[in-house]
Amino acid sequence: MTQNSLMQSTPTQNTLNQTVEKPASVANGGFILILALLALGLGIASLVAGPKVIGGILIVLFIFTVAGFYSLQANEAAAITLFGDYMGTDRTPGLRWVIPWYGRTKISLRARNVTGEKLKVNDKRGNPIEIAAVVVWRVTDTAAALFDVDHYEDFVNIQIETAVREIASHFAYDHGEHEEPTLRAGADLVSARLRELLQDRLHIAGVMVDEAKLSHLAYAPEIASAMLRRQQAEAVLAARQKIVQGAVEMVDQALRHLAERNVVELDTERKAAMVSNLLVVLCSDSEAQPVVNTGSLYN
């Protein structure tokens, strides 16, 4: 046998046989309870006035029957097993009964809210940030949750942390290139991507992710002050640009109105001086101090 044929015939990876939930064959506990109480009554009567052997058998039958009772609340299920073999899942709330040697593992089907811890990760640009997410999830396949993963609740928590780290590495905190979405500005898109990523990871555990959103987002403390100064500088620059744009429009409007109404004729040099003075007044941070010129405009 050649080396290639040997490599092809040797399995390199064992795939997981996913368990699929199926309904269990269990009985209504109320009906069985009536039969058990009847057996108890007959057993006590037989011990007192009848054959004691029959009475003892009925008492033992009552004890055996009582051992098979269990109850389920709304949005709760029980996985039934027989010596480790999965027999099905009971989702019917109320008093239920199964043969006592069948195992019963209860599992909640209610929605659960998980608030992840603050994680320190690097965003797409390599900036250290702090990020955390809140995830709403619930079990939809009890068989997969109990038998395909080890401790499904711990599995969910670990996958949430892993998904948050991966999402953070695919987006910049802010100021994305070419209008790309960012963690701060594209919250809806980031939440949708996080939910999709978590659903892909948690499908194996029979878990449905109803909602996933970022609950905390901030720069890491070591760069927070520097990033704050950058944001302040950008805000000041944007405000200055708006002020200059408005000032230029006001000066242009003033010159046109003066020319249209023939209030005063100004040559190019004096127009430049007027524009300069108006821009200084309009763009200055402090209030302008008026100066009264008692002489001629040309002195």
C-alpha cells in the first residue's frame, strides 16, 4: 500500500454526531397519582384486614410509582435518558410520570440575559479599547445543549467573549476609512454582525441568540486622554471651519449690499481692508473693541 493510499484511508478528523431533540414517551402524572393513591389505600386495607402479602406488594408498588413523579413549569423541559441513552425530551408543564429508572435532567427554556465583562482588546487600527456586550439567548434544542457540548452555559459565556473580541478586531473605534462603519457610529450594524457571529458559534449547542448589543465601549485608560484631546481638537477645527464659512458669506453679502445701494464706493485696497476687519470681528474669540475714526478714511 502506497503512502498516499494510506493517508486517504486513515481518518484525520472525527466529526461530531449532533444530537437532535425528539419527544419523550411519558405519562400524565395526575392519572398515575390517582392510581398510586388507590394502590396505597388497598395496600393499607390488606395489611389491616386482608392478605398481608398482597398489602405489602401494593405498598411497594406505591413507593415504586412515587419515585417516577416529576413536575415541569412553563418554559421548562426534561431530557429523559435510560442508562445514558437519550430517549427524548418532555416539554409539557405540570405533574408528569416516567418509569423510575429513567433519568430526568431538567433544563430551562426561558430567555437569559448575559452581561459580559469589560474586555481590553485592540480595534482594527490597533488602538487598545474596552468593550463589553449584553446578549439575550435561550435554549431551543435541549438534546444539543445537554449532550453535544460540555456545560452549555459556560460554553455560551466563552463564545460570547470570543465573538466580542473578533468583532472588535474587524471595526475601528471611530473615524473609519472611506466611510466604513465603526464601533461607535455603526452600532446597529455591529450588533447585527455580533448576533450573526454568535448564532453561528452557538448553533452546535442548540442555543438561539435573540439579541446582542454592545453595552460598553471606550478607549483604554492609557490612551483615553490623548484620544480626548484629539476629539476636542477635531471639534474645535470643525467649529472654526463653520465660523469661517459663515463669516465669508456675511462679508460677501455686506459688500454686495453696499455696492447695490451705493452707500459708499470702495476701491480694491479698501475692500481688502474692510474684508480683513470684518473677518477679524466675526472670527475672533473675544468681543471686538470699537475704534472711532474722527479723520478721513484716507488718513
